[in-house]
Amino acid sequence: MELLNPLMLWGTLGIAIPVAIHFWHQKKGKYYPWAATQWLSEKNLQQAKGLRFDEWWLLLLRCLAIVLLCLFLSKPILLNPSSASQAKSIHLVEPSAWVYENYKFEIASALQKGEPCFWLTQPLTAIVQGQQPPSSSWSAWQFQAVLNSLTASNTNHLQLYFTNTEALLTLPNIYAPMPYDLHYVRPNFTKNRNNYIQVSQNQFITLDDSGSLVKQTQIAQGNQRVYTGDIAYFIPKQHPDEKYIHAALQALTQVYGFSFKKVNELTKAQISFDVPSSTALAFVYQPTRFDSHVVALPETWQAMAFSEQLPIFIGEHIVRELHLKNTDNPLSSKQINALFTLQPYHPRPTQSKLSDVLFVALLLVIGIERWLSLQKNS
């Protein structure tokens, strides 16, 4: 049990008040002679000395009421006791044959021990020994999204297996909700490999040696495809600058060969305009909230369109979002350790009926105390 307002327990010192009042009323009153006193028979009564606890049940009830009131105001809560007993270690593996091949013995040992092993996908996919990893795109964003989904799970330690590449630097930090161990391998790549986007069967977009976008009708063997087909985008209805956005996308299509497709649902889009989203790269002007996946325009849509900077601005961020730039260079151990940060998950206290029980007990004690007090004075 924990107390949200433990300072309220200092109020229990208030039990001195009913005790002081109790003894104050026991003081002997002043003697006032009156005419009929002579007709009263005298009794030889011995005067009591010291403190007398007359009507101690009333005093006890009044002190108990103060204690219950302080406990109620301190807001006691009960933590879930099962979370610690059920806590266990979990293994998360990047869906990559290269990573799985390097750590297959560690993963097999974890499966034999009954420890849960999952691919780093959304939703989590259980690893079956001997089965190849699922074909799924993987990025630092997905890495963080999977870790965020673990905040409510009964785990106390993470074993993370992934490829050590510059692609992880897409995020300034990757936050783990619980203690972790990092297991990473250098990328398995062909020297001078280029990433590319396949627009159609004989049309490809890649970067040349100077880092500029180029269109090609064929691609060298060994290069990696990072995206295929149309790039879906979303524009909210009645967007005041929709014509400038369409003009910028059309320029990217004519010059570089990009293929864009407008969709009516934000969840189906790779990029969106003026609508911040956690699943799509969002271009906004004067964003209303902080989101590392939101790109804020330095000028208005119209100003950037007139200066012919809007297509370049959108194209650069699409290249970055689709990881067209080769990011297979590994990070140093110091960079890896600085990238991952422990951000412990504090489980929300279980809502208990303890406060309700204290409140009912307080009302009951006050009721009994009032009833006894009235009976005494009647």
C-alpha cells in the first residue's frame, strides 16, 4: 500500500484536541450557595484525584474519527502484487535473416527456457524455431513503436537484437520502458550498394555518387529496394493551398519520376499535409503540437511554391523517410549506448475500494459518536 498524500497523516496529531476538551469539561465548577442547600443531606464523598477517563467510549470514537479522516485524505492505494511475481524477460528480434542467423543459438536457448521471443513487428509476431523471419519493413520508428506497446506488459528485462546501422539515427533517442541488453550485428551489405525506389517494372529512382536523385531504367544487382509502387498521400478537405501541393508533387513526378496517389484516409497514407500523424510523414505550417514525425515548413505553402522550394523541400524529406540514402554504415558502441535511453515504466496503481471503505467507516464512527452523545445529554 502507498499513500498519495502522506503529509495528511500529520493530522492524526489532532487527536490531542478531543482529549484536551474531554479533560477540560471534567474540571470542578464553582460553588454557589442557595437557600435550599440547608435541606440537602451531606454525603461524605471522597474527591477523585488525578485524571479520570469518564465516558471513554465517546473519547475513543472521536479520536478514531480523526484518524480515519486523515487516512482517507492521504489517499491510500494498493499496487498490483501480481506484477512482480509474473514479471519475466522478453526477447525482441529484428525481422532480418542476418540478425536471426547471428543469434539463432541465443534465441533457441531462450525458447527452450520458455522465455517469450518475438519479431520486432506490429503486432508482435511470436518466433517459431526454424521458421524464417517475416517479410516486413523495419525502421527506428517501428522499433520505438514496439517498445512503447510493451509498457503494460509483465516484463522486467528486455533482450534486443538488431542491425547496427545509421538508420537508427532517424530518432534522437530510442526509449526502453525497462532495463535492457543490446545485441547488435554489423550490417551484411555489398560494398557501394545503393538503395532504390521501384516505381514500375522498368523505372527506378536512386541517388548518384553526389547524392542527387536520378532516374534509371535498370538497376545493378545487389542494390536494395526500399519502396515499390505509388506513394500515397493525404490532403484534408478544403485545404486552402491544395493547388500548390499538387503542383509540387507533379513537379517531382515530371523531373524525378515519382508516382503519387491521393487517398481519402490518413491511415492509408505515407505522407500527409497539414494533418500531424504518428503513422505518416506530415508536412505542416505552424504545427500545433510537438511530434518528431512532423516536418514544419519554414514559410507558407504559397511562399515556398513561388520560390520553387516546395518540391525540393518535399522531395528531400521523402528521400529521408523512405531511407533512399544508404545508411548501412555501423554506429560506434558509444553512439549506440547514447542512442538507447532507459525510461522506466511506472505501472498505474490499481484502483481499490480502500478509500471507499475508509469513508464509510468514518461516517459510521461519526454516526455512533453523535448517537451516544445525544443519549448522554437526554
